[in-house]
Amino acid sequence: RFGVVTRKSSPDLTMVVHLFSPNGRYDETYVRNYAVLQVKDRLARIHGMGDVQLFGSGDYSMRVWLDPDKVSVRGLTAGDVVRALRAQNVQVAAGTLGQQPAPTGTSFQLVVEAQGRLTTEEQFGEVIVATAADGAHVRLKDVARIELGANQYALRSLLDNKTAVAMPISQAPGSNALQLSDDVRQAMTELSKSFPEDLTYRIAYDPTRFVSASIHEVVRTLFEALILVVLVVLLFLQTWRASIIPIAAVPVSLVGTFAVMKALGFSINTLSLFGLVLAIGIVVDDAIVVVENVERNIALGHPPKEATKRAMDEVSGPIVAIALVLCAVFVPIGFIPGLTGQFYRQFALTIAVSTVISAFNSLTLSPALAAYLLRPHEAKKDGLTRLLDRGLGWLFRPFNRFFDGASRRYVQAVGGILRRSRVALVVYVGMLALTWFAFGKVPSGFIPSQDKQYLISFAQLPNAASLERSDKVIREMSKAALETPGVESAIEFPGLSIAGFTNSPSAGIVFVGLKPFEERTTEALSGPAIAKTLSAKFGAIQDAYVAVFPPPPVQGLGTLGGFKMYVQDRHDVGLTELHAQTQSLLKEASGRSDLTGLFSGFEIGVPQLHAELDRTKAKTQGIAVTDVFETMQAYLGSVYANDFNRFGRTYQVTVQADSAHRLEPADVLALKTRNAAGAMVPLGSVLDVSSSTGPDRVTRYNGYPAAEINGMAAPGFSSGRAIESMAALATTTLPPGLGFEWTDLAYQQLATGNIALLVFPLCVLLVFLVLAAQYESWSLPLSVVLIVPTCLLAAIAGVWVDGSDNNIFTQIGLFVLVGLSCKNAILLVEFGKDAQAHDPKLTAREAILEACRLRLRPILMTSIAFVLGVWPLVSSHGAGAEMRHAMGVAVFAPCDETRGQTPSTKAIDVIRIGRRRSRQASRMA
């Protein structure tokens, strides 16, 4: 009768707008239909809108509440009432007078209007249901109570324990959620100006607040990293002229990166901003290398322009090699498919683009600025330089003395290590084995659980519990939540099940909104801590099973955080066996220490009434089978009769027994229908009503009847560990004929698998091939990439000490390390190679010691600059801190270890390789 409507929309809610009457002047039905008439269509026209739904009560409907006794005493049936409505409430097109063709001279054409469809309760009450032999009429108002009500009452909507109509809003695919949220807020502000008195709105649920706050936090981290990098550059170079060069490289590179991002269709989001945070350290590195080398040549007595030319001859090759290496790492991972690729892509390409622009700046802008700004060391100092010396000289002088002494001791220490290179190589091999072992011990994860400013709690009452009981429990939960510190609002839906968001009178959901992050600065007010507090409070509720879950870490992937699996009946073993084996699996899983929050909404023991029709008796008594079922449907269910028009819309006319006549099993037997002789016969004469049980609903997943199981990893365990444990239990517990499949985030995690382990070696191989082409050698690139495993060991050790898991953001950090660890190694190898090229008499050991001496200062400068640039990620808090922290730990942990041991490790590598090449050259001679 209504057709099918399809539309594209996101499966997740972008926001929820609530309309309510603060003083109770309007009931839920009025508010709901006001939203339909005045608000919904306006919001639906907003660009990027996917769908606008309405929760709470239903659309207007002309409810005909029948009194079965009054109907039957007049010798009528429910079917007679429905047929009378359909006969007398009709759509009429009466026609037109004078319409062509018409006689010549016709002066007017008049439309004939006739009232076909009825409009008001009074008009429906005058519908004639039957006429007696004496001419007396039985009208609808004689056998029914008629009101303008709602077409359904199965779901209620509350806000902070007060009746409110919810309007969940979802965005269209490809639209911008932040823009949509802003447009909705602006539209609601305009619409509210024309609201009737005692009607207002509130937006209590808006996940885009988390996105906005997260982006704000990343932008703040970006500026913090920039400031720290500026301080490091100033400390090492100790002159504003030299310091301004790497500082100028940052905005130039970032602006260029934004331009390319715009061309590629990227948006400003947390992932691309993560890339920019790390890119700050990278783009500064190249400029530091240039300006430090120019300063070193000026210190040797060369004029600034000549020093710049010499410096660029020395570092142009390394800069190009570094850019190629970083692109070789990041560009390939930008093409990884699936959900993992979505996380990698913008991050990776953002860094790759900024690296290319940085290299271009270092080959053009930085040397130009160096030649123009830098002065000979014996030149007279300008006023700003003298001011800087007076203000910070107390820091610069002891720092220089410390650094010079440390440099000498370091070179001596490297020389000592080189004399014991075989021992160092044995240690290196041991570190390789330890790296492999460490990766096997650190738990795997996918996407860190996050504090998204709301929690999801639900209640499941005993089977067949009424909506009134569910409403009472949900209100009790909301009251406890609103009294909890850190909670801002409670959005309640009595009658809504967490299993697929389907209507169920014995279930309910409460979305607990948390206060903004700036008002929850202590650990006790964090999302997990509040969830723990609520779980303890809800445990006192005896009438229902109540649980609290975090939201899914990725909007649109699932209803809850944690995992979800389906146990499937693949060989038609039956719902009873499916339920029994599901409960058995839950019982086994509940004994595991790494699993928690396990539950299943699949039930087959829901109390029901079974009405058995004795068809023989019905035939004997002259009762049509169709009349029996028609009577039951009309009285106990409802019958859609036809439509009526009001407020410029079309609504349904619904016929049903009044509530007092459909409460007990005896009410079913007391209903009457008419037999062939015209006598009224109770259904109890042909029906037997008995108690039974059955499923509340049956879900099919990929074509099979299935029972869902939800759960989470217990505190201290990763999502990967929880999925592995649950899969192992299901494999050993489920009998033949039953299988299982994962869905939502768990499915994506398993589908992604260990793709990083496959891509990672390929990236390292590509780096090796790029360097081999750059150096025209197979041995020198090997000395560069050998640093990678030790960096990974430091990274995974940092993750283990932090108590984190190896998740997707950790893996992004590992890819960053591949490029960064090779960067300083390239500088050492290049300078060592150039030293031998200028003085063939130098041994590999002497050449690498010279390279260590020359490159220690820029290596430490770039190292400390990057460490401090990453530190805001490690110490981050607020929206999205979990993601930033996971990436920051993976990158920060190896920084000191990588940069500190790079010279010594590279020295050993180059010497060993250099000795081998020398022996090969001797044999050839």
C-alpha cells in the first residue's frame, strides 16, 4: 500500500535534535507531528543530509478504538466496521461542469467538489456501520471511541527523564559531518523563532563535538611542536639569522602541502593533521642540515656565498636521497586497500607531499636565505644579535662547552666501539632476534578505544516484560546517570533494543552524554572511569540485565565498542539447538580473564500465547476461518482501513480494540464473530488458547539464522587477544552444523589482518632499491637500512612499557620510523663516502669517524627537534588523545635510541662494508 523508499545515508547518527514541551503543555504525539509538519522537511533539504528520523510516539492516525461488546451486541463484527469505513471514507473526484468538448456558447467551467474523505473525529463518528430493519442507524460513535492519536505507541523517547521527541540525523555518504552539524544548528535557530509557546529544542547528542575538539587538540599540538622546534634551533644555532632559515621552511612547506591536499580532494581531519605534526620535524630537518653545513663552512673561513656553494655541494645529494627514501616509504602505503588504507592514505600522502616540498625548499629557498642572511663570524654583530647574546648568553656558553666536550668524548667512544666491531655485530644480531621476539609478545589491536564524550547503556528485562516496566527501569538508569559527576545528559529510548535497534517492549537504551573535556580534567572523570562508576550503580537494578559500553571507535562501524560475532545455523539444526549452543559458548567465554561484557540478545523462551483453531468445529458451526482471523487481527492487532487528510498531509485510519479489551487471555476467547446463520458466536467455541514460548525475533546473517554475541576485551587485554580467544572458544565449542562469522569492527580487524607485516618489508626493500640507484652500489644502501630493525625494537619496547597494543596508529608510527631512521644514516654514509673520495688514503674507519665528528651537531639538532615535536603527541589529552598517544609513543620511544646509536651503528656497518669493498678492490688489482 505504501511502496518502498530508498535513500543513501550513513549507518551512524551525526546528531540528535530533541523537541519537547518544558511545562508539559503539549503531549508527545503533538510534538512529534509538529516536528513532521514544521521541522523535518526543512532539515531534510540541508545539503549533505542523508536522513531525518523521528523517535517517540508516531504520526497522526485516526484511531477507532472499538468496544467488542458494543459491536457484538448489535450483531456486528470488526470486519463490518472496517468495510463501512472503506465504503464511506473515500477519495472522490466528482468532475467538472462545462469541460470541453462543450456546446458553443458555454460561458463557465466549474469544478464540482464533494466531500469524500472525512477529516474530523466528529465526522468519523457519524459513519453508518449498519441500518436496522426499522430504519435505525448504528453509527461508529455508538461502538467505538474515536480520537486523533498516533499510529504506533511501541517506542518512547525521553531526554533527562522528561518526554521529548528525538530526531536522529544521519549524513549522506561523502558529505562533511561538521558542516552538516553547523547547518542543522543554524536551521534550528531559525525554526525555533516560530515555535509555539512552551515548545523548544535541545541538541544533547552531537558526536561532531568530539571531531571538532579532536581537530582543535591536534591544531594545538601542531603549534606546540612548532614552538618547541623553534627553541631547539635557536639553542643550537644561537643566532637569529641562522635560526630564521629552518623556521621559515615550516610555513612554506605546510602551505604548499595544503595546496596539494586541496588538489587531491583531502580534507582537514585528524589523520592529515597528524601527518602535519610529524612533518614539522621532517621539514625542519632538511633546512637544519643546510644551514648548519653553511655555518660550518663559514667557520672554516669561507665567505657566506662561497660557504653556501660548498655546503650545497656536500648536502644536495643527501637531501635528494632523503626525499626519495621518505617517498619510497609513504607513497606505497597510501595505496593500501580497505579500512586500514583509509587510515594510512591521507596521513602518508600528507607526509610525502611535505617531504618533497621540504626538499625543494632546502635546495632553493634555504641556500638563498643562507647566502643573504648569514654573516662571517668575525663580522660586527647587529643589534638583535647582541640583544640575543645578552639575554641568552648565560645559556649558550655553558651549552657550547658541554657540547664540545661531549663531542670529543663521543668520537672517542665511537672509535672504541669500532675497534670491537665484531662484538658489536654480535650484539646487533641479538637485537634482531629480540625484535622478532618483542613483536610476538606485544598484544595486537586495531583502533584504540576512545573517550568520545558519550557512553551507551542498555537494559534487557525478562522476556515478555511490558513497555511500562522497561520505562521504569530506563528512568531509574537515567536518574543514576544524571547524578554521576561528569555526566551532562541522558537520552532514553524505552522500547528500543540494542540488538539491531529494533522495537522491543522488554528493552531500552540510554545514551549517556558526558561533559566537555575541559570540564573533565581528572582521571576519575574520564570516559572509562565514568563507565565503571555507572556499571556499579546499574548493578543495583534488580529488574533487568544492564550493561555499559563505550561507543565504537569508528563512527558507522557497529553499534557498540568491543566485538560482535554471529553464531550461524548452517545445517538447519533448529533455533533450540542454536540458542543452547550460543549460551554454552557464552558460559565458556565468561570464564576467560581476557573477555568481559559478554551478552546475546537472542532468546527463544519468550512467553507467548498459542491460539489453536479447531477448523472442524468452525465448519460445523458455520464460521468462516477468515472471519475468525479477521476478528483477532482487528481487535488484538490493528487494521489499516484507509486514509484521511488533515494539516495538508495524508494519515492512516486505524481500527483496533480499546486497551481494556485486550489485556488477558480470556479476552481472546470472549471476542465474537458471526456465523452463517447470523448469530454471534464467541471465538472460545472454536479456539483453544494455551501458553507457549518462542523467539522474540530471528536474525539472519549472510542467509543463515544467527544469534549475535557482543563483548569486549577485559582491562589490560587488547582487542586482538579478545578476538583470538573468542574464535578459539567458538571453534572448539560449537558442534558440526553451526559456524560463526565476525561483523562490524572485528570483521574489519580480521580482514585487515597483518597487512602491515606484508607492506613493511616491501617498503624497506623499495628504500634499498632507491638508495642502490642513488649510490650505484649494493653495499652502501645496506648500511643504511640495517638501522631499521633496531628502531623497531625501541619502538615496540616503548609500546610494551606504555602498556599499549600494536594497533593501526602504532603501525603508522613504525612506517614513519623507517624513513626517519634512514635519514641520519644517509648523512653519515654520504659524508663518509665523500671523505674517502677527497682523500683515497683514508680508511673506512677514519672516514666514518670524520663523518661522525662533522655530522654530530646536525644529527643532535634534528633529533632533539623531532623528539620535542613529537612530545605533544605523547603527552596529549582531551579529544582523540588515545590516537595521538598511540602514534606518539611508537615514534618517540626510538628517537633517542635511534639518533644516539646511529653514528656508532652506521660506523660499524660502513667499516665492515668498506673493508669488504677494499678486499674486493685489492683482489681485482
